[in-house]
Amino acid sequence: MTVSTGIHMPQLHFIVDEDLCYGCGACISLCPTNALSMEGLLALVQQSQCTYCEYCIPSCPVDALLIESR
């Protein structure tokens, strides 16, 4: 039997703003779970590997990385 608590837990989603990211790679080495990689001049995230620790976010010189709740 499933019991509903009535509490909605938001799902987190890591976003790379493709209009801002220019592929400097500053975020890649800071990710402790290796969820970030480069494809050409764009950082990509593997959502299933991301723990939303935010270590990478301050490293981005153009603020192209963010975590959103849905």
C-alpha cells in the first residue's frame, strides 16, 4: 500500500544554456561524478549522474549553468 504525504518534492534538472556556453571546459574537471562532458563547444550533462552539488556552477565565466526545480 502506498501512503501519500501530500508533500510535493520538486525534481531537479541541470541546465546548460546553449546560447551562453562557449565550451571553455572550466566546469568539467570540477564535477565529482563526471556528469559533465564536452561535445564540440558545448558542455553536456548526464542527468542520471548529476548529484546537483553545484560545484561546477561558480566556475562558469558566463553563468551558463543552472539547476532548476520542476
